[in-house]
Amino acid sequence: MANIVIVGTQWGDEGKGKVVDLLAEFADIVVRFQGGNNAGHTMVVNGKQFISHLIPSGILQKKICLIGNGMVIDPAVLIEELDYLKSKGIDVGQDKLMISEKAHIIMPYHKQIDHARERMKGDKKIGTTGRGIGPSYEDKATRRGIRFVDFIDPEVFSKKVKTILEEKNFYLKEYLSSEPLDFDDIIDKYSEYAERLAPFVTNISLVISRAIKEGKQILFEGAQGTHLDIDHGTYPYVTSSNTIAGNACAGAGIGPKEITDVIGIVKAYTTRVGQGPFPSELFDETGDRIQEKGVEFGATTGRRRRCGWLDTVILRNAVRLNSLSSLAITKLDVLGGQEFLKICTGYEYDGKILNDFPASLNVLSACKPIYETLPGWSEDISNIRRIEDLPQNARNYLNRIEELAETLIQIISLGPARDETIIISNPYT
């Protein structure tokens, strides 16, 4: 029996959705433990593209999918996603999807506050998606949030909204110069959402506990990446929750001893969406070529991703923070055709060499990457399915990643489709 956590090691967008979809075949249950619809997972199955924002990727493998208490949910987006998957012939019945009664609701005022704050910041904006994720987690921390167990109780929900809305409208109008919201409009719309979603709501912690006792295999998926973690990322250019593996326990309601493996997803180069320092970022034709060949646009926002060479300083940081047991390398095929490849092995700052990721953004912004250069390869590797069939230079690149990260590679993705993959060893078998 194996219970595996999948996490991103960089700034998100590493290709977690494909790896989750791939491994879900061998799992019985897939659990999403944090984040909201500020993240998107793109999967390609039988030539068809599927994008999920809230429902775990395992739904395509007809697995039981759980939305954990660590998430914040926009009910309108979740219903839209249910309808989207149904239109694609994907079964998302109550036996396939369950929502934690303790997960929090994203309300209209959360989204309005999100947008208004970004407008006020101007050039100093964080780069939020504007989907109300941060304000929702904010209310959760200050004990003013609304959980699903309250959301599906009309009387409790109405009382909570009435109390909270008075304060939110004052803040929106008087400080953010934004339009106040109408109580009746919210209640009417959200009551419809609650009626639709109520049958899916249950105690996720109990579901997982029973499954573990029955010897079921579970896959836990997070959103974003390690360096967008609110505690361990490039704060304040981070998301509003803990993205590291440790939060799989808190965000799903299980104890840490139940986790058997943690797989870190590593894009073969580095990308970042939005603001914040990025030491290995490329501003030349190479960066543009990687961006175009890798189709580097956010699945949720559509924003162009910034691209750079692989940074093993942040990779080593992720290995430590997540206790990674192995790595999955994605988009290795994108690097084909490069005469040479560079790997950032450290930073130079103020005449000193830094091998560890600094907390200070002032320091990080002034860091210059220290590169190692390796020869590239010209062959098309997308049809290769055994590691020994890869060009020697591609294998050398992978070997060097293993050495620098001190962690073995288990999976290599060579394209977006499920079968465009080399599985060196399957963690579930």
C-alpha cells in the first residue's frame, strides 16, 4: 500500500496534473489538499485536452476524488467544472466526488476585494489572479470564513452573510472605492449553489481514514509550487496557503505517518507567472524559444510565463522542505534542439557564493546565477519510452539533476499526452 503526495518544486506550472493523471490509474482515491481555482491542471487524454481547476485530476481515471478542507472553493466555478466534465462524458456523481464539510467558500466580496486591492497597488501589485483566494484564506484565519457545513444550512448561512457583509461593504466603499454588494442577491444566487452542491458534502477525514484501513491507495495533489508557499516561498509574491507536502496532512485531515512517498515535479527548465524575483530568468532568444516551444501560458490566467534555465538552488530547497523521495521531470522534450544547456548550481551575491535559497527578496533580487554548461541534443525524443534510448546528452543532463538534487528520478515526461512518458519505477507497484 502506498499513499503518495505530489508537489511542485518550483513556482508552479511544473506539470503536476499530468503526473497525477498518470499515477491515478494505480490509486483508489485522489485528494486535493490546498488552494482554489487560482491554479489549473492541464491533461491530454486520447488527443483531447482537459483543464481542471478544483476537481482533482484523477476524475479522468474514474477515481474517487476528494476536495479537502485545506481548499477554498468558488461554488460557481465548481458547478461550471462539474457541467464541463459532464459535457465531456466524464462521470462526476456523488460516488465519484466528495467535498469536505470544512472547506471554505469564496464569496463575491472576496473577489471584489481582490480586484480592488490590486487596482490600488498599481505598479506594486502582487500579481494575484483576482479570484478571491487570498481574501478567503484571510477570513478563514480571522475566523470570519464560511465553511461548506454552514453554506448548505440556509439559516446559518444567511446569518453569517448578514453579519459579515456589513463590514465588507464598508471596507469596499469607504477604503477601496468599490461598489458595495447586495445581501439578497448573494443569498438568492448562493442558495442555488448550495442546493446543487449539498449532496457532495461530507467528512473527508473519515473517508480517507476508512480507505487507509481497508488498504486503499491514495494520491494527494497540491496546487502551485513549493516557492509559492506562504511560509517558505518568495513572500509576498506567493499564494495564500501552504503548498508543501506537509500540508497534505492538515489540508486533508490525516496524520503524517500515513504518507509513504513524496514526489516532486520538476520542469526541465524553470518558469514563473506574475511578479517576484527569478534569478535564472532568460531575457534573450533562448528564453523566447523555450516559451514558444513549451507553450508557456498559465492554464488559469492565460498569462505568458517567464522562462529560465533550471535552478537547482530552488530544487534542493524543495527537496528539503518536502522530504522528497523522488523526482518527476517534465517537458524534457522542450529542450531538444538546444546546442547547450545551463543549470544554475548556486548564486553569487556581494562577492559570496550562496548555495541555499535566501529568505530576503532584496538579496534574492541581487543574486546572479552560477551556471554549469552541458551539451544539448538535437534528436526528437518525444517517442522514446525507455531511458536507455534517450540521447546520451539528455541522459547526462538527467544524471546531473539527480546528483545536484541528491534525489533519484522516477518519471520523465516527454510531451503532454499520458503515453508520452518514461516510467523508470512506479511508486505504486
